[in-house]
Amino acid sequence: MTARRRMLETMLFRRPDRVPLQPGGGRRSTLEAWHRQGLPADVADYNEYAYRLSGGTLPWPAADSRFRVNERLIPIFEEKVIEERPDSRVVQDWKGNICEIGKEFTVAHLRDAIDFVTRRWIKCPVENRKDWEDIQRRYDSDDPARLPADAAALGARLADREGYLQLHFSGPFWQLREWVGFEGLCTLFYDDPDLVREMIAFWESHVSRLLRRTFEHVIPDEVHLSEDMAYKCFSMISPAMTREFILPTWKRWGEIIRGAGVPVYGMDSDGFIGELIPLWIEAGINMCDPIEVAAGNDLPAFRRQFGRSMAYRGGVDKRAMARGGRAIKDEIARLRPVIDDGGFVPSCDHGVPSDVAWPDYVRYVGLLARATGWL
């Protein structure tokens, strides 16, 4: 079974030969720690290497397929350092944010997920109506640069792909927060709801056009949204407000996605998502991740509550991974009923942090490989 077919069979509650083995991904600080702890510097795929160390002999699956779709500003803002301070620097990132970061980071850390970066926002790119009018000019949905230069040929080659193909887009909450900031967005819902609706409509149209342009060349296996709209215990805006402002866009995108024959419509949000899952199901979304355990998400409880209306990726408590030993063994056992029930690809419930030691990660990969049928 190809990696693509295995993922689809799992996500759609069918009969995969085994559950995909996708333990997780570390960032720069994690890999630097692992190299000090025994991971050879020349290893290209540390997950496969950990699997082999655990006794795994099955062929490693093909990497995910790629079809790049650029939803971002064109052109992006100039990335620059504005001020050097004794222990930090003030920078402008590619989105037009002015923020303060530690000396150990560069502006590039804010563009790509190089490492875990804390920052303090000073100014956001949209603070008034003029800013809003100006920034819209950077989102020409028909710009040829938004799709690969060889989109038609690449789409033809991907028709018989072995790797799973996902398209990623920012959801309305995520994108509006990028423009006006978190606090600015939360107050804007009350202070100027018409502007919120205008911004959401603009973003809905932009992504809709990109979806339609892409589907002319290739039908992916999944369209995945990023929202990150929940705290530890609750969503960042109420379910009622989510229903009023955001659910209609999720539904309209879902109609385009389903109409094109895309089987998986996914959603990413950190934090506690229990009160959002019913809205996602209503929107036609049938998979979500990363299911952070520290935020109170309980996957076995979600499966009992929502049944097979929702599939999941993630869900393995990074804190148990860091504790290692019995803790990670118990964590895999906790999730085993959901693994066996289908519709679940277990993985770290976010990026793997540097407090997860390399020997413990290898142990975790071995336990996960056994639970998913790879050992």
C-alpha cells in the first residue's frame, strides 16, 4: 500500500495495511540537543533512523507530495532590524509586524518554523482603514506566482503520486489576527463588526479563487486550514461568535473542496478544541490536529462524543515523551483504543520540544511503531 493510500484509508476509517507512522517533527533546538545526545549529524531522516534503531525493517514510506500554492502577500514586507537592544532586537517581519525578539533569533525565524520563538508585538500591519486598503493590493489572487510555473505539467505528474498531497491555507481567524493582532481582532469583533465581515469576505474570496485555480491542475488528498483559535480551556472567541462570523466561510470553502472531490478537509488549532469540533463537523471538516493534551483535549473522550464524524492527527502528550520510560508507555496505551478504532494518526501533539531526549524519542518511536503495526 502506498503512503498516500495508507493515509487516506486511515483518515476515512477504512482498512489500511497499517496506520501511518509519523512520530513528529523537531525544530532546530531539538535537533541540536539530539545531535549532542547521539543522533548522528549526517542522518537525513531521524524518524526513519529511530525506527531502524527500534528494530524496524519495513520499507520507509514515500515523502508527502508537494504542489506549492502561495496565499501570502506579494510582495512581502521588507524584513529588517529596526533597533538593537542589550538583550533583544526590534524587527519588521515579512508580514509587516513590528516585534521584539531575543538576540538568539533572526528575522528569518519569524518567516519559517525554524525554532520555537517568543516575541512581543509592537505594531501590526493593519491599524486603520487606509492600512486595510493598502494591504489588499498585495493579495492578487490571479498573480501567476501563486502557483508553480509548471502547474499543468506538475499536476499531470502528480496524478499517479505515491505521496499524500496536502494544500495548506490560513483560516479567517488566523489571517485577520495576522493583519490586526490578537487583541486588535478580539476588540474589533465588538468595535467594528462590519470591518471584520469585510476582511473575512475578502479572505474567503482570495482562498476560494486559489482553490479553484489549483483544482484546474490537481486534486489534492487534503485541504488543511490553520486557525489556532483556542486557549487552554476555551476557544478564543465564543462558539456563538464563531458560528456567526467564521462558520459560513468554512462551509463555503468546504463546498468548493467537496465539489472538487477532495476527500479530507482538515483543521489545525492549538488549545482546547472540544467546543469547536461540533462547528467543524457542521462545516464539513472531517479531520483535525494537533490535539494538545496539556490543553485538556482527551482523544478517547472525543471519539466517544463525536464518533467517526472526526478523524485526528497528533494527540501524543509531549510531556509524557519528555518524561520517557513508563510515562510514554502509558501514553501510547491510553491512545491505543483510538488507534485501533481508526481515523487516527498518532503523533506528537505539536512540534517536538528540546526537553525530549533522543534516547526517549527512540523509545517512543519504537512503542508507536508497535502500536501502529510497523513492528
